[in-house]
Amino acid sequence: MKRESNWSDEAWGKIARKIARTSKRIGDGFPHASVEGSYRLEPASWWTAGFWPGLLWLVYRDTKDDSLRNIAESCEAQLDQVVMDYDRLDHDIGFMWSLTSVARYKLLGAEDAKRRGLLAANLLAGRFNLKGRYIRAWNPWSAGEDNSGWAIIDCMMNTAVLHWATEVTGDSRYRHVAVEHSDTVLSHFIREDGSVNHIVIFDPATGEKAGVNGGQGYAADSAWSRGTAWALYGMALAYRYTGEERYLQAAKRVAHFFIANLPEDSVPHWDFRLPEEVTKYRDSSAGACAASGLLLLARLVGALEAPLYRGAAERILHSLYINCGTWDREDEEGLILHGTSHFPEGKNIDVPLIYGDYFFVEGIAQLLGHEELFW
Ligand code: GLY
């Protein structure tokens, strides 16, 4: 690795030591949120299932510690059962298989991993609604619910597995789906000022836009910070894969909104538009995801523009390291504190989240010169 600055070098050492330790307790489970110091495990079908193995691959890439590789491979194998569980499969297929199978294929060239990644891409492409030009987010959460017209900003990250599938097969169908969905995001999700809608609802039969829903944000017209990060990073990835200027411009617009709305310590609040009476909890995961996306963006723009994005990413990661890091805490499995998973539902507020940890580690790895991403 290219060593750049003392603090990120030091952070990497702490990450590697802590992950070597926590991996012995977490093993091949699927952590999501850490409560009272211990990561709670979720079923393999939960959307976060890829982040722990993905994090292990990031560390393995540097340390070549086979015990981490074995755990990541075991997590990946467990996802096979999820493929048969149609009811629970949703657009998060991308998060789940990009950080398991695609990661292992990129790192080790394993053909079985490539096949799994392609199967995931096919399942995701199968969720595309031709009339509305969007990838359907979820299946019904309860009997009788019809959410077939719902699309969400998070899915921008998931389109990466489609671009990857076209790259490795030469079959452009996957990219067509990703491009159509991304263009829908440009027209219906990203607002003029660079903030984004979380959920846009379409009439699934006609494709007409039917409404907007605040989802995990405070309100339909607020600015959920993690959703903003998904848009920023997802658009940067869309540009990296396609070279289409409109995606780069969108990534920059969202980045400018994100950076302009950071508080003094650079750790975002869970929503950038909150009324006075609502507690401004932080969402460190939004910061980590945006920072890693900003580092990619810095590599995609010209030399004169890059320092803006790289500088912001470094400020966020450094603040997460100093203000949220758990390096000296043996009693905490999470790497970074102060994540907020779902404020409107009162779930996992002000706790470490596995995707926050993942993107923090991915961001530090990028700072240290690892340019290959699993996305
Ligand atoms: N993709 C769900 C979330 O960001 O919480």
C-alpha cells in the first residue's frame, strides 16, 4: 500500500488489530447494529449481510490473514440459501453480493464467485419495471401490501453489480437496466439543490410518478443524510462505469450539498433538514459512505477539482477516527460510534452500524492507495 499520512496509517493498524479480535466472536454471522457493545446478528437475508464479509475482504487484501478469508467465504456460501427465499429478496441484492462474491472474484478470480455475482445481477435486473424505468425496491413487508411502484435512492449503490455483470460478460442488458434506473434517479430523485428524495412512488402499470415518501428521512422534503451519501457514491460509480457526463455532474451536485451541510466536526446529522425540536443525532455511517464516495469522485475529476472532494473526505474520515473511533474500547465491537439506522422507526439510534464500519475501512484503504473497489 502507498503510505500517505501518519493518521490513516495508524488508523489502519488499529482497524486490523480490532477486526482480528472481533472476528473471533462474530465469526460467520451477519452483524448489523452494535447494542451495548456487541453486534446483534441478523439472518443472512437481511440487507446488511454483505458488509461484514466485505469488511473482512478489505482487511484480508492487506494482511492475507486466512482466518478472515475463511469467514468471508463462509458468509458468502450462506447467501446461497437466500437465493431460494424469493419473498425476502429485494433490491439490496447488490449490497449483498457485491461485497461477497464480486469481492472474492475481484481479489481471487474465483469462477464460482463470478457465477454467484452474475446470478445476483440477473435477480436484480428482474426487478426492473419497464414502464416506469425503475428497479423495484422491496417486496411486500406484510400480506396484501402493494409496494410494486416503490423505488429508493439506496438502489443507486446496487446498480454497480449490473455494470460489473456487463463488464465481465460483455452482455449489455445489465448496463441498460442500470442506466435506465440511474436516469430515473436523475429525473425524479435528485433535486435542483443536490439533496435527494428517499422514496419515489410510481404507478407500476403506467409508469407515471405517483408521489414521494420520506422513508428513513424526517419528511418527504427533508434531506436524509445516508440517502444523500448513497446518491453521491452511486452516481460516481455510474460515471466510472459508463463515462456518461450527466452522472458525474449529478455526483458533484450531491457532493456539494453534502459537504455544505456538514456540521463543524464533519460528522453528519441523520437528516440535514431537521426542525429545532428534533434531536440531531449523528449518522456516522452516512459520513463514512460519503467520504469513500468522495475519494472515488476525487479520482474521477480533473487535478484542479480533486482537492475539494479529497479534502472533504479526509476531514470526515479523520473526524470519524478521532471523535467516533472505539480503538481503546475492549467493550465495544463496532469500529465507529454514532450511527443512526432508522430514526422514524426508532431503530438503532446512536450506535455503531456495520455499514458505517465497512465504509470507514473502505475509505481508509482508499486513502492509503487501494483504488480497487468491490462495487
Ligand atoms: N439501505 C437501507 C439504509 O440505508 O438504511
